[in-house]
Amino acid sequence: MNDALRSIRLTLIQARSRSWSSWLRLLGLYALICILVFSLNNYLHVSVSIPTVPSSSLRARVMHITTQPITTQPPSPPKPIPLPYPSTCADVALNSSLPNSHPLCEPYQITEHRTRSGYYQRYHPEYVFEFEEHKATSADYQPCKDLMTRPPKIVRDDLGGALSHSAMHDYLDQTNCYYGSVLKPNLQYLDSGHYRSVYSLTSLNLIFKDVHGDGISRDYRNGDSRENDHSSRYDREVIVMKELGGKENNIIPLHSTSCHYDGSFLQLGGGSLLAQIISENVTPDNQLSQILIGMANGLRVLHANNAIHTDIDVKQWVVIDGTAYLQDFNRVRFLDELHIGDQGIVKCKVFIKKAGGSRRAPEEYNLLWMEEKVDVWSLGLAVYEVLFLEEIWATLGISRKREAPEYVKRGEYAEIEELDYKPIAVKAGRDELWAKEVLEVIKKCLKYEPEERPKAGEVRDMLKVIDEKYF
């Protein structure tokens, strides 16, 4: 019995000793791991944390894992929020460092258009960089600046406010745009413009405009980071064609669009560019008279919907079955109305800082605020070219590229006022008396002061009276 008890006691002692040895080995291994982790952490000097993010998505939480250096220095204080650069008189009031006599707080006067051109450079040289391109900046029209590229109010209301690019696509008929996507593989390249390429689908008499995909204007690609908003241009063009397109409006209608890229199909119906008709010179005077009336009517409709084209040229019209259709609306600006101070409802003007080409109005060349009369000036030049088969600059012996812009800016148009209708009418093969009266309408369009030019609707009405008189 005693031998059995001694055997059991010896067995328990051996088992206990083996258990203590195992625990000691495990504790030693754990201590070694802790030492290694601590050393590695000090060596890398990084900490890993998962901040709280307002998302239940595991992927979102994982994407917010951050690694950042350990530092004992306190965080930098937040940078002060800069005051807004003065664009209205209210902005001036927020900034005590600006004088109360700041020009933005002065009343806007049309008579100062020419004299104010150097105002900021003379009296506020610190603002030259911002103001050198805003020669008529004022508190009256500055609030309108952000509205220039927004669509007409009726469209904004339909979409619940300001138009976004995605909302514009949703606004278009989906069946229409999927049909356009199916047509794209059958296109034939024609030409490229400032922001889009042009293709032909001759089997259906369609023209397709495909917006350049890089979002940067060709003018800015060589190291210049200024973006040209091609999507905005596309939106404006499509909205105008969808809302206003039709024969009775003399505006090219939208045929279809693409859902997955910025592109639009235009129904030409076997038409010809107006420039081509001019070069062929086979259209009789009575038909040409109807084309001129349609040119003016398209602008009338556009202006009646608070939009201006700002890029009028003979190449912007297509003639289909004897009817002129206005097209190419990517440079359109929308006029809006605002309630400004004691003035009540004020109709906005627009400003475009780049005035190239030879068919711009004086106010655009002089970098002033503009309204619909800027199109009437260019319409006068286009009607002259259709009527007499050459640009007015060729008739006057003025270089279109080098001399025409400066000539327009000066505002001294004695040569235009004194133009003799007979030689140019005979040269173009026009009825002299009809050409004489149309030339008088053209001269009214080419007045230096916008207020002295007729409206597009008035131009159309004058051309109608002349047409009824002779044809």
C-alpha cells in the first residue's frame, strides 16, 4: 500500500514539473515576440489607425486606413479663410482694407463705356490682373456673371434648379439617345472644330458632332492647365436645339444624342451650308430674300428666349429646302433677369474675355458687357456677304485678319455709310433696287452703339417689307 502511494506521488511531481517547463517556454516565446514588435515599431516610426468614417461599408472603412509619421509637435493652426476677392460692392464692405470709394460701389453708366477702359489701371493698380479684362465691371451686372452659361429659366425650373451635366442627359429622351448610340458606328469623318469633331451619316442625311474627350481646348494643351468646359458647351448646344429647333423658328432641330458620350445628331435633310450657296451663286434673288428673312428670324427666336449666339457667321447657317436654319450653339450665352437694389428687375448682360475673328461687334472687341445686339452686328456682316458674295472687308479693301478688328473698335465707319450699292450689286448680279434697300438695313445693323442697332425681329420685319415690295 505504501509503495503504491509513493509511486502516485512521484508521478504527480514529474507531471507538474513538465507543465511548469512548458509554461516557462511559452512565456519566454511571448516575451521575445513583444520585444521584436516593439523594436520594429520604433524602427519604422509609423502607427496604423482606422478613423471613424460615416459609412457602414467595410470597403469604405478599409479605404480610410491611414499611415502617418509619429510626431511630438502640436498640429499646425488652421490657415485663415481669405476674404472673397471683390466682385460686388458687398464684397468690398467685407474687407476693411479696401477703400469705400472702390469702383465696384460706383453706379454703372453706359456713357462711361469708353472712358472707364483704363480706370482700374490708373487708380487701382493692385487689381490690374483681375480687372484688365473687365473694362466695364460694375456692381450692376457683376451678379449676372455666373448666369452666363446656365440654360434658360424654363429649363432650369423643369430640372429643379441649376442644370448639371448629368441632369441634362437625364432631361433628354432616353429612346432618342440610345438610337443615336446605335448610329455612331456608321459615321464618316468630315472635319474638326474648336471643341468637337464632325461626321457624316449620308444614308440618313445626318451630321454628328462628337465632343473632344480630353476636356481641354486645343489652345491650352501645351502646358496650360486652364480647362475649357466642353461639357458645358455641349449642354448649351443641345438644350437650344431641343427647346427651340424647328422650321418655323429657323433653328436646326436635334435629331438624337448619345447616352454614353457627348455627341449630337443633326437632321440636315440633304441641305447645304450657306457658305456653299454663296460660292455657287445660283440662287435667284427671290429665294435669296427668303433665306435672309430666315436668318434674321432664327436670331429673333433665340433672343426672345433670353439667349445670344455670340458666334454669328455665314458658316453657322444651313439651308434645307430653301429655308435657312441657324446652328452651332456651343458659344451661346443665356441672359437672365435679377432684382438689383433700387433698380428693380435688371436684364443681365454677358462678358466674354476672348474676342477673336473678324466678325465680332465693337463691344466684344473692346471687352465690354454685351447683350443681344452683339448678334445683330454680326448678322449685318453675314447678310452683306450673302447679298454681295464677298465680305464687307474685301469691298472696303481692309485686311480681314490684321485690320478689321481695329477698324471695328475705332467706331469710324464713314466708308460703310458711303458704300455705293450699284457697283457691288452689278458685280454680284443682284437686282439693284432690291439690293439698295437691303444694304440700308445692313448699315443699320452696323452702328457702333448697340442701342442704335435694330433688334433681330425688327431686321426680319424690314426684310419682309422689302421682299413683299419686290417679289
